[in-house]
Amino acid sequence: MTSSRDEELAAHSEQGPDALVALSQLALDHMEQGVCVYDADNRILLVNQRYLSFFDMSADIVRVGTSYREVLAHSARRGNFPESELDALYSARIAQIAAGKPFRTEQRLASGLVMSLDLKPLPGGGWMTICDDVSRLARLEAELRVQTERSQHALANMSHGLIMYDVDSRVVLCNERFLKLYDLDPEIVKPGVPHCAVIEHWMSRGNLPGMSNDEFYESRLEDVRRRKAKTLLVMRYDGRMIQAVSRFLPDGGWVTVHEDVTERLQYEETLRQQNFILDAALENMAHGLAFYDSDMRLRVCNATYRKIYQLSPEETRPGTHLAELIERSMAKGAVSSEYGPQQLLEAACTSIAKRDSSPMRRRMANDTVVSVRYCALAEGGFVATYEDITEREHAVEELSEQYRRFDAALNNMSQGLCMLDSSLRVIVCNRRYLEMYGLSPEIVKPGVSMREIMEYGCELGIHPNMTGARLYADYVERLREGEHTLHRHLSDGRIIKLNHKRMEHGGWVVTYEDVTERHKAQARVAHMAQHDSLTDLPNRTLFREKMGEGLNQVAIAGGAMAVLCFDLDNFKTVNDRLGHAAGDRLLRWVAARLKENVGEHDTVARLGGDEFAILQRGPQPQSAEELARRLVDIIGHPPPLESQSIHVGVSVGIAIAPDHGLDADELMKCADLALYQAKAKGRGAYQLFEPEMEEEARSRHALEQDLVGALEGREFHLVFQPQMRLDSCELTGFEALLRWKHPSRGFVSPTEFIPIAEENGLIVPIGEWVLRTACAAAASWPDVTVAVNLSPVQFRARGLVAMVTSALAEAGLPPQRLELEVTETALLDDSEATIEILHQLRTLGVRVSLDDFGVGYSSLSYLRKFPFDRIKIDRSFVGTLGESPESVAIVRTIASLGSVLGVETTAEGVETEEQLDFVRECGCTAVQGYYFGKPCLASEVGRTIERLNMVRRVA
């Protein structure tokens, strides 16, 4: 009995050498290393995809039969090494290869990668190159060297002494600080010296362990034997106290860190004395005082606090909550009945939360008044003080109202104010004036002259490049002119507006207003009016202004100017997947790359959304095309966002003045048309405007307008193409195909209108109509399936699973009779989200197939992530089977892959008997195409079923 592995090899052998070559190539293309094999004439026999991607080389050039010199020339053109070095490099490599011995070399690419190249001769002639990316290894080695140097530097410069022993109690290392700390000889205390010798030398220097030498040595031996981490306090030869902390290592050794703690011990003793004094002061102070932790529980309070609130020491034990203290004091009648317990607690909580330490008046039951302050602490918790202010309130009650009014009016002004007498001496000034200039109230007070204030201000550096005498002289001169307003520009950037008004009996009232923000706001408004708030690039308004200036220069002085319009590919996907914050970071990154790559006199702008534009002077269109190529490459490789790699690119449209006009609107229209054409090419492309694009745009716009009303006007209908099983010639189902018959245009090809519908979102309602119509039609058929294509746009819209469920229920069609076809494009943008939706559809019982496999962004990872029921081989491979060996290899490989995975494989576009026989021989399980009949209307499906069943019976 042969093993399953032998059976698999036999199966591949039966399919012929081509299948084995294809599978070998498939395996090579998934290797981590790049591989290229040359024959004795230095021409390629075999090359894998990784080799091409490492050097950014084209498979159209580097393929079987290409000579080694052609490969090097292509690599030089891709920027991997200077073209001037081509001949020398080729000669050197050929000479080394001719020597017949393997050798290795490294090559740094323009992308920054460091490649390792192993060149080995082959026994039968020829040779091979194996390439690997060693960039990360090179970085790791450099980082290791840096880390080692840092560790050595840190050890040498640490403030603590350190010594390390190995499992045999011998010194591994010690730093300079350890030797100096104990005045030890580095010739004695060095790597390899036993622990006992270090201790003996340590004691010989006059260091004292706090016990006899024998006891200390035995104690340390016991610590080492038991591997017991320990902290010791020893006395140095000069009386300073050293703390030694030992920690044991997993390998059996240990490390001891030595720190001079003399000052710390002295500080702790001083702190103990201070705490004793503080406790005495706390208990004898006139104010009540209490300290609470962050949970509002009492930590400590004094006797005055207990007296005010009539609480005993037992009732104020540490840990008691403030709410409980309030309730106890109110129960004893200490607080006036006008307050409730909850009211007092909420007032305290609000004050602490706002970090408001202003006093709160509390009227007590005995008619005394207590001032309560809550001061929140930075490390958590708060301090409360309680002061009996009954007598003080009685004393100032008559004068306080008038003073409060004047003080409130003066010190709560938003402006600074200073009243000067006729000799320019201060009569009164408010707090805002002092704060505005940073002046001390001890210096600036009634009676001080304005000259002294100005000299004081200049000493503080408030007035840049100005002396007090000069400032005062200028001030007096301005006052002679009468009432006036002036602005002071202070050294910290603030702008103060001074307004002078005469007083009736002489002197001046001067008001001071900080207008810095007003001036900044005016500047910001002017800037914001012409700049984008996210990227700080010029906006559309400023861009049009710069364009107008540039066009005037071109018209007057000649030369040329290019307008480049940029649009990010797949930007919506980034927003949908990672959120708008990540999208904003991507836009800022793109803006930075654009600014880095333009000339000093070029203009970069964000026009809105993911649209950017550049104005570029210089020889055109060469300069614009070179810039576009560079930016397409740079922006096509963005950094990860939210720790996820993203797939974005940029499309660029280019218009040139004066070739395409000197009118700004006309030039922008030309650039937009070129941009649209670039996007039509696919992601990562640029396009120069061509006159025929205008006619194409008008035609496309007309088609788009007609498409808007096509669904409502019932201009769409479905046709159904039969699908056949190869082994039994049995009809298994029909694929629903959308057709549009325009009233005047006639039939419009799906290749024309489907991309437009996907771009403007109409594909979502059209797709729903197709699904519901196909399900309704299939409900009347015998037990065969109906296949419906899904657009990638439908996956990005919400409610796809619900819509499928509704369509099946409405038609009464069993889920297993519906097959949904998904293209690889739908999986590319957000494969994880799409795969999740596919799993939900599979849960309903719906079959799922992967359509057009082998084209676009084919990846075997899709087949690993989701177990598709069917793989559909694109008709482009079937149509070229007789003329393309590559198509033959691909069809065989996909059919073989489907067989291994247990997945059905359907060949599309079968039109001849030869193609039918060939796809059967390749191992495909099903087919569809014109060979079995053209797609038919729903009304003709019954006759088609009868015809195909008859053919099957005849066969």
C-alpha cells in the first residue's frame, strides 16, 4: 500500500511535467529568499517572484532566457546601483563565477535594503544566485554595539557602587564607584578574586560591618548559601554610613549595590524631630485642622477641631469618613440646623473637586462663625482648616460692605487700572495691573512714581531694548499731547493697550488691556482664511491666487507652469477601517511628503478631502512627470497606521500652461480630466492632459446621467448563462448577468457602465435589484443554483447580509441554491471585514465562490482565510490555451490547487470543443461559456434546461 504522499506525487506525475514545473514555480514564488538560476551561457533558467520584488525588477524583462548582463542593466535602470558601474560589475562577477567557487557579497539598494547575495556554481554547468534581506540583522548588530557601549557607560557613571559575583563566589565585575567608595585597591579587587579575599581587603581598609569580622564573614557565607536577599548597613572607614543591598541571580551568582546613605539617615532623624515639634504645634494651634486621604477618610486632626465639632478622640479615630464625622457633629447639635448633612458633604466635595481653597462660612449652633477651607493636595487627599472668625466678623462688619464693593469693582476688572496724580505718582492700582506686568505689590503701591515703576519694569526685562529713563521721557512727552492710546510690546510677546483719560482734579486714569490674543486671532483668521486647518497647507483660495500670479508671469515673461492634481487611492478604506483620526494622520503624512519633494518656489495645497495640488515652474512637462513619478512611488509606500499596514496610492493629473491654456479654471479642468484618466488606469499612475479627454469626459458624463434613471426606468434586465459539471455533463445552475438596453444608445456594455455605477455608488441599489430579481427567477426553476456577482462597493455598504436574507425570504429560495461570486478586489481593501461578512453569508447556507482567480492581486492567503466553495478561472486564460504556455500552466496549477483543497474549479469562457477537452484534461470540475449556449432571458431558461438535459442524455 502506497502512502498518501506517494499518491500525491503519482497524481502530479500523471498530469505531466508541466504541472510539476508550475507547482515548483509556485513553491519558489513563496520562498523568503530570492532565487535566480543561470545556464552555462549565463542565461536565466529559473527565477522566482521574491528575486524580482527584492530588486524591484519587471517580470517582462527578467524571465527565462534573459542574459545576466541584461539583468544587471535592468537592475541599474531601477536605481539599484549606478549605471556607470555596470561594465565593471559585470566583468568582476563573471570572473568570479568563471573561477568555479561559490562566493558571497552584499549590495545596498536605493530603497535602503541590504541584500546578501550567495553565488554558487552548479555541477552540470551554470550557476545560481540566492538573495536574502539582511537589513534587520545589520540593524540589530549596530543596536547591540550601541547597547553594549551604553551599558558600560552606565556602569562606569552610576552613582552607586556595584560588585557582581559568579556561582563560585568570584568577582565578575565591579565599577569604579565601588572601589572609590571603600578606598579599595583595583589590583586586589578585580575579576576572578574570591569573595573572602574581597571581604578581607574591605575590612583591612578600616570599613566596619557593625559586628565582629568572623561573625560578618559567617553571616555573608550563610546569605550566599541560602541565596537570601539582604540589606546591610555598614560604616565606612571615615564614619559615613553605607547601605549594601544584595540580590541573587538565576545563574547562582549575586549582585550587591552600595549606596552612601549618611545624609538620608541624618534627614530621617531630623524629620523625626520635626514631626515631634509639629505634633506639639498641631495640638496647641488656635485653628482646627484635619487631614483627609483621597477617599475622604480622616488621617489626623487636632484638639481644636474636636472642640469646635464637639467630637471625642474615639469618634475621630483615623479612617473615619467625613460624612460620618458630619453626621456625628450634627447629632450632637454642634452645627446650625440651617444645614443638612448632605449639603455640607456636597459643598466639601465640590470645593475639593474644583481645587477651590477659598473659605466657607459655617454658622454653629452656639452662634459662633467658623471659616472652613479645603485645600486639595497634589498627591491626593486634602487638608481642612477651621477658624473661629466670630469676633473678626463683628469688628469689620460695618466697613466690609463698602470695601467689598470697591475692591470687587477694582480687582475684578478684566483690565488693569492705575490712577496717577498730577506728579505721576500712584494713587491706587488694581491686582490685574500688577499681574499684567508681573510687578510686586511691595514695590508698586500708593506713592511710588511712574518713573520708578518703569525703571523697575526694565530691570525685570519687561520692555525689550529700552531703559527706564528713555521710556519715562517718551511717556511724559506723549502725556503732553493729552488723552491718547498707545500699545506696549512686551518681551514675552504680549501686546498691552494703554488708554489715558484725564481726571477732573488733575492726574490720570490709565487702563491696561491685554490685546495679544485679539491680535493673534486677527493673524490666525487671516492665515486660516487661506490655509487648510489639518495640514496647514495653502487651501483652494490661496492656491487659486498663487495660480493666477503664476499664469500672469507665464503670460508676461514666458516659460511654463505645471498644475498637478493628486487624489489618494483607497483613502475611504483607511477611514472606514481605522477611523478618521488615522485618516487625518495619513493626510498629514502625505502633505509632508509633497512639501519635501517640491522646489522652493513651488506651491503645495490641499483642495479638500484627499485632494492635493502642486504648482510647479520649470521645463515642462519633463519636470512635472519626474515629480509625479517620484511622488507616486513615495506615497505608494506609506507607514503603518494603528500597527496595521495600509494599501494606498496616489493618482496624478497634469496640465501645463501655456500649452493647455492660461485661464485658471480651464487649466484646473484639464488637470482634473487627466486625473480621472490616471485613476482609470488603476492605482499609482499619472497622466498628462490630452485634448481628446474633454470629449471622453462629456461622453462619460452623459452616460452617467442616463445611468441615474436607468433602474427606475426599468431599462435593466438579466440574462442567465448555464454552468455545467464536466464529469457528468450535468447542468448545475446559471450565472445571472446584468444587461442595460438604453432607449437611444441600444445595448451598453457592462464594462462601460459597471465602473461608473461603482464609482458613484449606484451599484448598491442596482446590485440589490439584480439579487432580488435573480432569486425570484430561480425560485421557479428545478433544483439548480443561481450565481450572482457582488461588487466590492456592496461590501463597504452596510446591510449586505440583511439584504441577502431578505431577498431569499422574499423569493422563497433555499439558501443553498444561491451562489455569490466575489472578486479578489473585494478582498484587497479590507480583507478582514470582507471575510467576516462572507462567514455570515456562509452561516445562512449560501455558497460563496472566488471569481476571476488568477488576475489582479491573486493571493493564496485568501484561500487560507476563507473556505470558498468554488474557484472560477478567468476566461482570459481559457481563451489563450492554444497559444500561451503560461495560460496552460496557470489553468493546470489552479485546477490542481482546487483538487488538493477540495474546492470546485470552474473554467469560464469555454467556446470550442478543444477548449472543453483541455480544461477537462487539466482537472477542472465545471465549465461555462458559449459552447453550451449564449446567455438567455429568464423566459427562455426552461427551454435551455430541456435542451441541455437532452444533450446530456444523447451524450
